[in-house]
Amino acid sequence: MVGTVLGFVRDGALSTETVGLAALPGGLLGLDAAAWLTLGVLVFLVAPPVAIGYLVLRFARGGERLHAVISAGVLALLLSGLATALLRRAGPQETYLPLLGLAPEVGVFVAALVAGTLGATLGLGGGVFVVPILSVFFGVPLKTSIAASAVSVVVNSLGSNSVYMRHRMTNVRLGLFMELTTVVGAVVGGIVVVLVAPDVLRGLFGVVLIVLAVAMLLTPRQRSQVSDAPDPLHLRGAFHDPSVAEDVEYVPQHLVLGAATSSLAGVTSGLFGIGGGVLKMPLLHTIMRVPVKAAAATSVFMVGVTVSASAYVYYAHHLVDLSVTVPAVLGIQFGSRLGAEVARKIRSVTLVRILVVVLVYLGVVLLLQAFGIHVPGAAAPRGAPM
């Protein structure tokens, strides 16, 4: 908030370029708006490793050695991803957008608010909507959109989980088990996105959105959970469902297949900055037989951890544009809490159908843009090099 106020008071708009770690202390002391905004972004990005570190200590003190080891493994992978990003020598600095001004930034905020609400409700993380909306309707370069989405997804996860965990809907042990393979894929995807041409990314993302829409139409509305199966890893979960006024208990199934598939979700997260929720939510519910509400809550927890691993890479390569990222983060922050409350009480088939239409539209637009075809109503990509 300090950086936002300084930006508008001094420049009339938010800064664009992030500040490097070496220059950050001096910028903070000099009340530089970009430095304070960068600090805010970094605080969000270090929140997942800090939370995982707390869980390591909690499991160790509680005598849960297996889950302490799993948590420590996830933490080690996150820290290695951070070290790789910060020690890796970045290429030439990206071209930043011109200062957007107040009106476009308000538009980004509103779009992120809606995306955060939908993402938290369906367990997708919000990034699946943020990236195409910024690229299609605001003309933001795709790599800049991906980086802004990555930071926003971390915020979406933190905000949603404050609600989900309070009601014990998140299966933390299951999420950490699957993150062992997911984080590796996220770091790989984050490195690849720096090297791939923007039009290729645009085309791939369009295909992902259309496939997701088809999957949402074809996936059964509800898979029955298993509550009396063996549970060797102690991943059993239970929560109270207020919509039916009863307690729900379940044991996740097909753990090996789930962990293997989750690595693909990590790659998707790193490539597109969406947290991998588009794969994790259907994976948890359809294959691993986790009840839909617990699957949504656990997916939201996982996407924040996953995307933080690749977000470090984006920051190190100067892909985080503050004028886009900050309003997106603020919108996601409010939307995620609203979406989590909605998800506890309602699941609307009509909402899913609307989402399918929106995803197909955005996917088609991105595919057409990848082939150089302009779509009426969609903004042309801005900022030359991406």
C-alpha cells in the first residue's frame, strides 16, 4: 500500500520496473515507490516457503515424521528454485509497458477481482482467467501477463486458504505430498517460459483453455469418495459441508498416479503462471476421489506453493511489471476471499456453463492472435518485445 500511494502521489501512476535486491534497501530508505512495490511483491512470494517451514516444525513436534520429511522436501525444492532464480544471470532486461494511468489500472483491478472470485470458487487459482484477460482485453504482453498472474495466484492462494483452513476443508498433508513432484515441474516450466517465443506461448495457452472447457463439460458432476480404504500415508481428510449439513470423510486414492500427473500440472504452472489448478482440481476429484469441495480447497493451497517456485524466475528475469501486477494482486486479494466463502455454500451448474463459454472464447482469441489474426474487440499486443 505504501508503494501504491507513493506512486500515485509522485508520478500519478504506478511504477513499471521492479528493483533488484542489491538496490532495494537504498530505494526503501529513499521512499522510492518502485522499491516499496517490489518489497510487497517479494513478501508475497516468500510467504509459501515460510508457511512450509512452519509446517515442518509443526509436524516434527507432533511426532509426524513422515509428513515432516515430505514438508522438508517441498521446502528444499522451493528454496533451490529461489536460489537458482537469484543466482542465474538474467538476460537482457525486458521492455516494460508505458505507465498505464489510473483508468486501465482500475480495469485490471476489476478484472482480477472477478478472476480471483471465480478461481477460488472452482479451485483453479485465478490465473487461468488473469492471463488471457490481460493479454486479450488490455493488450499486455503475454510474458508480462504470465508474471503478473503468477504473483496474483500466490495472493489468491493465501487469501482463499485463510477461509478454507479455518473450516478444515484443505487437506494439507495430501497437498504437500503432491507438491513434491509439482514444484520440480514448476521450476522447469518457469525457466522454459523465458526462452519460448510469445506466439508459441499464446497458442499453447489457447489450447489449454479450450481443453479445460471441454474437460469441465465431460467431467462427472460428482465422484463418490472412499472412506474405508487403507491409508498408509495418513492422508485421510474430513470436513463439515454446510450445504448438506453433514460431515464428509474420505481417503485419497491412486496416490502414485496422482503424484505423477501433478508434475505435469507443475510444468503448466511454470509455463503459463496459472498455478496448475486447471489440472489439479480435476485430478484430485476425478482420479483421486477427493470430494469436490475438499479438492477445490486443497487445489488452491497447492497452486500458491507451486507458482511461487516459478515466480522467482520471472522476477529474476525482469518479467514482473508493477503497473500490471499491483492492481492484479489487489483485485485477486479481495476476490479470493469472496470466492472461498461462495464455494463453501454453493456450487452452480449455470456458473460452470458460463465459465466454459468464457474459456472457449478466450482460447479461440489467443489461438487467432498466435497466427497473427486480429479479433474485433480484443486489444492488440503491446510493448513490442515480449
